[in-house]
Amino acid sequence: GLVNTKEMFAKAMAGKYAIPAYNFNNLEQLQAIVVACVETNSPVIIQVSKGARSYANETMLRYMAMGAVQMARELGSTIPICLHLDHGDSFELCKSCVDSGFSSVMIDGSHLPYDENVALCKKVVEYAHQFDVSVEGELGVLAGIEDEVSAEHSTYTKPEEVEDFVKKTGVDSLAISIGTSHGAYKFKAGQPVPPLRFDILAECEKRLPGFPIVLHGASSVVQEYVELINQNGGKMEGAVGVPEEQLRQAAASAVCKINIDSDGRLAVTAKVREYFGKDPKEFDPRKYLGEARKELIKLIKHKNETVLGSAGKA
Ligand code: G3H
Ligand code: 13P
Ligand code: ZN
């Protein structure tokens, strides 16, 4: 069945790699994750956002996740698969996911005042741990493109808070803000990408030795996809992500979970646009979504093998 993050993270910490956390909303995305992770023998976290839940229906997604485990087993694989709630925003949402069989949840109180974040997180942990469900908390707010990503950035994680937060809440992992952001426009286009704040990560690591850190907003915004999209009627000029080399560096540190959604979205969009550019007569979704799925498999294998280092670690 589905597993929580405990053992995955312990091994990732010891082995200096990171577990991939891929978002899914539909069949083809999940099939691609399963095939790619089976073929690379990688442990994996499949995650569902609040938006995914309302798009696809929570019950549907949960059965799909159980189907993913079954599918992996039928492919002869024993890779561990965790079903995680991404960015849970209330106790009720987290409880509902715990009750319905998720093996891990995130409670994102990062926008709340510190004490409220602690209280909310603690409440979720107390509930989830009764059912052996792991909990991810967050400290610091991820930057948006509108914010100046500078040394003075006020929303980076404050290392002096992390020890107290983990102790008070009992969370199993902690997402931190060190310069990444969600989506396809992470940094100013046409300028050198500012390096992630590895100094903040190192400070957190020092205060929480051996504790699993999570990196959100970790898509690289693969430029081949952006170009393919723009060549086929799209308008995504200026889309920029986190260079792979920096993710490799993060994966080798206490970062045990790396969240990737946007790169998968870009792969699908690029391939669908390319398909219709070549064959505007096609109307069988299996044709163009099949191409998108093939590209997703390629992308995920590449991430597992050459960026996160999770390939062969199941
Ligand atoms: O954290 C954001 C994830 O990429 C999920 O995005 O809320 O649009 O499903 P979403
Ligand atoms: P990206 O938008 O960089 O893929 O980040 C995804 C994420 O953090 C999901 O929680
Ligand atoms: Zn996120």
C-alpha cells in the first residue's frame, strides 16, 4: 500500500539524494510518474493540491493513487509510493485527507503569524500521527516574481526559528524559503539567475541536524519546452526556473523532498501544441495526450537519474 515519508526521508538523508514529489491531476500524469519511477527504480511522492482535489475529485484521486501502487506492483516493482496533500490550508482539509487514506499531508501555515502557524501545525500533527500519517510544515514565504529576490528579502526562512518550530509542532519535515517560487516565472528574464540562499539552508541544517528539509518551487522551467510552446502559438517569453546544478546541490544536502509541478505542465503543453501544429486534424485525445505522456516519462526519468539522484534507491 501507500507509505508515509519516514523511511524514504531517512534513506534520502543518509544517501544524500532527494525524493521527487510530483503533482498530479489526471490519468496521464500519474501513469507517467509510475512508469518513469518504476523504470528508474525510484521512491516517489505523488502529491495532490487543493486545486487538484477540486479539479479531479478527492475520491477519484485517492483511488488513482491506490491504482498507481497496484500498477507498479504489476510491473514487477516494489518502489515505495507516498500519497501526499500539497499545501493543505486548514486542519479540516488535512483531517479529511488523513481520514480518506493519504499517507502524508502538508499544513501550510507559512502566511500566518509564527504562533498561529505553530498552533495549527501542532493540531494537524497530533491528529495525523495517530494514523501514522507524516506531516510537512513550512516556515518562510516563497517569493513571487513581483518580489525583489534580494539579500534583504523579508520572507526567507529565519533559521533562528526552525528548531523551536520543529520542537513545538512535532512535524516530520520542514519546507523552507531560500529563493525558489512557484510557477514558470521564478526569476527576472534576461538577467543572471540569483543563486538560491544555500547559506540559509546550511544554517537550518546546523540547527536541525539530520532533519528532512523540503524544497518547493523547484522546477527548472526547461527551456526546450518554453521554446516549443512559443514556436507553436504559445506566449511564455521570460519563463525561467531553478538551474539543475542548484537542485543537485540541494539534493545532496538535508533537502530530502523536491517538489516539481510546473516542468510537467510545460512538457504536456509543449507536446500538445507541437502535435496540433503538425496535425490539426487530429481529435483523439489519446493521440496528443499519448505524446505528452511519453515526454513526461522522459522528463521524470531525467530528473530522477540526473538531478535528484533518487534513481536506483527504491
Ligand atoms: O504549489 C503549487 C502546485 O504547483 C499546485 O498547483 O494549486 O494549481 O494545483 P495548483
Ligand atoms: P513548481 O511550480 O516549481 O513546479 O513547484 C511546485 C511545488 O512547489 C508544488 O508544491
Ligand atoms: Zn509548493
